[in-house]
Amino acid sequence: MGPPLTGKTTALRSLVLGLAHSYSPQQVGLVLVDPSDAARRFYSLGSGDGNTLDKLPHVLATVSTADELDKVVKRLVAEFDDNVRGRLKGHPKVFTPQDNQKRSIFVIIDHYDDAALLNRAGVGLMGLAEVGKGKNLNLVVAGTTNITRDSSDELRRRAESSRYSLILNDFETVRYMGVRGSFNIKKEMPPGRGFLVKAVGASLVQVCLPFLDVNGGADSLDQMIQAIRKKYPEPAAWSYKADDLAPLEAAIGGVAEVAAEQMASVTAEQNEMLAELSSLMAMQAELTAQAVPIGEPSKFASVTVDADGGKTKGKSGDGKGKGRKG
């Protein structure tokens, strides 16, 4: 017997189709990632004549290897890093800036359990985790519950931080996500059924592919993908459009050089401040060494005024002197 069917890959395919059906390629760009073998890749779904998910006009790239991920991450830097975009702006042959305030890019990853394969070259998943923070870059990570056990996985932690998850066939993981309430599941749920988690709340959902179960659904799916392709003849585009990544890498490296120069400047300023502080401390130590101690006085004079006539008496500090009349 194989592993139980959960509907995870079906949910991702439905998400891709739903986004492509509802938004134009100028509104939504897709990066489809699946490091598994070719027969299992979720974006290969479809029929002949190019009517597969990876041929949708919204798809900017598909990724199954570490080298492909490295190239995609660099192109994503050109979408969301203002310094890199500024350096490329004067090179229209390789760079035509897209409006990523109006467009959202979704990086959708299936079979994340095999994602270690994507770390064998280039910047890897760590590089992807650092791109587009606080901007219109959305991460969708799908895998078994095993992927939640690695607390050092920055990409998964970034995706989890949104507190927006779809958990299929497993109500124990719902509790792990911090959802409040009780869940009483008495029997195994069918494929595609689970919980949509938002923050600390969860609702029961059922996910399925939007096509009729005729001839395996291939005919209606083919028609749906074909209709989307005809509806949007202008595909989504990268801002950095050249195949040669050397100018892009130079722009990214230039930003790194600026950062290094800034760090060197900060270090020099800190060293100067430390030197000035050391000089002040040395001067303080020298003044302390030259200070003459002030001894306690052995004698002092005091004057008293009588209340009955204004007569004054003087006393010496040792108490033996006599006052004189005024």
C-alpha cells in the first residue's frame, strides 16, 4: 500500500488554476517549484498541445533543480530590491521594470520534503527566504508534516509567519499551528478535506480540481487551460529579461560592494570614536594623579549672638579661647 492520499497536490493545482482564471498575467506572476521526479511534478498536469499548468501565461518559471532556483532567486532580486533595480535601470536591453506594486508574484513549492536538492548549488532556499520581504512576494510551501520539524528552516518559518495554512487530513497539526478550540474527528477524512487556518481560527474545507470527471477530467481541464491561454495572449514577464545573467549578477554584486563600503565606513567611525574615548580616559587618569588632597581643618571659629543685648562671644575651634565684649 502506498501513502494515504491527502489532496495536497490537488490543492496546489486548484490554487494555480484559480489564480490564472481570476487574474491577468500583469496582476499575478507564478513561479512553480517541484524538486521531485518528473512524473510527480504538480505543474505537469494537463494534456497535449501545450495545455499543461506550466504553460499558463502567468508562469514566469518552473524550478526542479538547484541551478534553476539560483537563476530564479536572482531574477526575483531584480523585481524587489530597489538598489539592484536602480543599477539596472539604465540598461533597457536587459531590464524593463515591471510594476510589482500592482503585480503579486507567487512562489508555489510542492514536495518540500525533497527541497534539500535545491540547496546543492547557488543561493538555495536561504536566498529565496531573504527576497521580497514586506513586498508582493507570496510563498506557498507544501509537504508532509515532517517539514514542520526543522526549526532552522528560514523559508518555511517565513511562510508560516503569515499564520495562513491549509492542513489536510490531520487535525493534530491544526493544534500545532496555535488554533484555539477543540476538534473531534471520529473517522478518517477524505482526500482534499481539512482545515483552513487563519491566525488562531480554523474552518473545515474541501478542495477539488475544477473539472468534470469525464475521461479522467483531461478534456475539460484541457479546455480550461486553453481558454486561459487564449484570454491572455501577453504572458507575464520578468523585469530582467535577458538570458545572460552576468549584468544582473554584477548589479547584485555592486550592492554587496556598497554594503561592504558602508560597513567599513561604520567600522572606521567606531574606531575613531573609541580612540577619542581612550584619549579622554587617559586625560582623566592624568588629572586624577595630579590632584592634591584637601586635608580636614583642625580649627575653626564661630560667633554666637546673645539674645539679650546683642553681645557677641567668640570661640576658638579648640574651645579654650575666651570671647571679647563688643
